[in-house]
Amino acid sequence: MDAIFHNLMLGLDVALTPLNIMWVFIGGLLGTVIGMLPGLGPATGVAVLIPITYGMNPGTALITMCAVYYGAMFGGSRASIMINTPGDASAIVTCFDGYPMAKSGRAGTALAVSAIASFVGGMIGMIGLIFLTEPVASFALKFGPAEKFSLMLFALTATITLSEGSILKGFIAMGLGFMMSTIGMDAQSGSDRFLMGIEDLRDGIDFLVIMIGFYAVTEVFKNFGDLEKQYDVDAKSIGKVWLKWSEFKESFMPMLRNSPLGFLVGVLPGAGGTIATFLSYAIEKSVSKKPEEFGKGAIAGIAGPEASNNACSCGALVPLLTLGIPGSGTTAVMLGALMMLGVRPGPVLFEQHPEVAWGVIASMLVGNVVLLLINLPLAVPLVQLLKIPQRIMLPLVLGMGFMGTYFLNYSSFDFILVSVSALGGFMLSKLSIPIPPLVLALILGGMTEQSYRNALTIANGSAGIFVEKPISLTFLVMAVVSLIYALRKHKKSA
């Protein structure tokens, strides 16, 4: 306990510097706006805003990206409540009761309970993050090549099986990601692989370029057919953004019940906020004394899922910071950006750069308070941003995406890569092939391959090393169990 308190004080020393407080505010505000705009979401927000982290030290850069991340989680519910259009997939559930509340003249109450539930969920998630990161990081130091390979295999498998849609399409996406990760010079032999005569591919494909294409530019392509689209938002009908004491009591237990659930779901690779919010909604409806009110404006139908969603974003940072494994599309973008800055998240991060790791954790405590102050007093002016027409918003997103691409490597070839990946992302979306497994396989592909080859070298070519090591065997069993679970679930729904 003393060590945790000491580390948290170290983190607060970093987080409470004027520079980092400024970037927490800027990142949180930008994340709230991006999360609120339909179709963008946290992954796109972090990808588009990567250019603002150039020139920062790694700690400040990660603090800024985290602020954008959980700011987008706060903001995602705004569009759900006001226009019945979720900012991202994890805000879908908020539409069920948020929009009926807005239609009945209780938009201010819905916006308030969403902000307060997000704050409570974020703070409870932070408690889990503070107490779990150090033990998990210490445990991860025991990992050798075999354990690392099995862990990454489980992370990829879980991402596929927990994602919505066809398992086969998830495997197709993962296969495409692995194929892309093999392009370039082999790290062990030094031989060129799959260059197709293009010398610019010798250093491999920059996954940040691909992610900007898949997330930011693809979203522009998806919405290009409706440039004149503009949402009608009546700010005057919102009223006072606050809760009565009776409304707060009604929402408090759903917040407490679902925050730990959201955190635990977030720790699982690939689970994400969508699963957490749907689980929370189902739980609240089942324990409610008035289940018939759900779907018609039940406060618990907003409080539970919103608390779960923000706690989930804290949980998703546990595997990223402690194991260097991104469990979602957003944390994958963050991992890529950090690697470009020369920082590799993982167990050694807490030993070699404790001020970075704990500074980020402490900054989230500060950030949750900042976001509550942003999302309550500024709720009315913020929702009016939904009036911005697509013909103005889409060129801004496109311009920031291409600007960020160029600043990564100052290479004109990257414009070709981001354009091709954007077209590929658009085609995959039309085929309902999920993007997260592809992105995770692209990022983890090289590390997975090297861990596999190193493990075989240590064992003189024997694959038995993967089942002889207890930790490795455990992750392999978990990967198999996740596959069996997904196949049974798919069979029942068929």
C-alpha cells in the first residue's frame, strides 16, 4: 500500500504541472467534441489528433491521448441523447432511454446523469487501474518468448471472438493484418520480404499510417454521400443540466453496480465498451422494480451503461500499460503513437520510466474532474456543435488525417498508403469485416512472429515449449476456450 501511495504521489507531481493540466483540458475538450460527432469515436479522434503530440515528451503525449480517449467516452452520449445517433458503438445503448427523455423535455436531466455517471465510472475504474497495474506489470516480467507468443495469440483470438459479427470474417481480418506485418526487412535474417519492387516498403508498413487511413479517412468516405446532412438540435429545450436529489438516488446504485463490471470487461482484450454497455443495460433492466420503463426514459438505463463505459476505458489501459498489448482499436492507435515516440509500453515501463506510467494514471484522476466541469456547465453550447454540416466537418477530418500522415515520416509515399488503406477500410466495412482484428494483427504481427521464432530457437525447434511453460499453457487454454465460447454463441444465434 505504501508503494502504491508513493507511486501515486510521483504521478500527481507529473500530472499537476501546468503544462500537463493544460493538455488534459485541451485533450478532454477535443475528445468530447469528437466523441459527440456521429461516426467518429475515440479511435478516430486519437488518430486524427496524433499530430498535436509531435514534439511533446512521451509522458505529456500519452496524457494528451488518454484525455482524448476518455473525453470521447464522455462525449459519445451527447449525440445519442439529442439526435438518437450514437457518437460511437459504445454509446448505442444510451439511445434507448436518452432520446425518449429528450423528446419528453428531460434532455437536461439525461445529459446530467450521463456526465455524472461517466465521472463515477471513471473514478471507480481509476481505483482498479491504480491497484492492478503494478502487480500485473511485476507478473509480466516473468514472461519469456513462449509466454509472450501465447499472450499475444490469446489477445488476438479474444479480439476476434468478442467482436460483433462473423468469426470467419474476424479471422480474415486478422490474416490480412498478419500478411501486412510481414512486409519489409526480416528482423532476424535481414532478407527482404514481399516488397513487390517498392523500395519504400523496405522498412515495413507504418501502422500509424494504416490506422489513420482505416479510421479517419475511411469515415470520410463512408459519409461522403450525404454532404448536406445537418442535425436539428433545439438547445432551448434542454433546460437545466442537473439532477434532482430523487433522480440522483435513482441513478447512484446503477453507477456503483456497473462500474466494476465495465472495468473488468475493459481489461479483457477485444471486449470493449459496446459489450460492457449492453451487459449493464441488461443487468439494470433485470434488477429494476419497473422494467417496463426501460426504453421509455429510465434514468437507470443511462446511468448504468455510461458508468460502465467509462470504467471500461480505464480497464482497457491495464493490458496496454502493463503488457504492451492493445485490447481495442483506440489503444492500438495509442500504442502505435507511443512507439513512434520511442516508448514501448509494458512491464519495464514501470521500472525504467515510472514517472511516465504513473503520471498518466494520475492524470486520469485530474482528467475526470476536468471533464465533469466541461460536460455539465458547457453541455448546451457543446451539443450545438452537432449543427455543423458534413460539408464542413468532413474536409476538416480529411485534412487533419493527411497532415498527420505526412508529419509521421515526411514521406510522400505515405499518402499512397493512407489512401489505399482508406479505400480498403471502406471496402471492408461494406463487407462487414471488422477493422480491430486487422489493426491488432498488424501491430502485434512482428512481435508475435519474433516471439514464436525465439521460443523455437531456445527449444531447439521443439513446439513443446509452448505447453511445457505453465503461463504459456494457461494463455493457450484461454485462447481455445474463447474460440469454443464464440462458436457456441454463433451456433445458438444462427
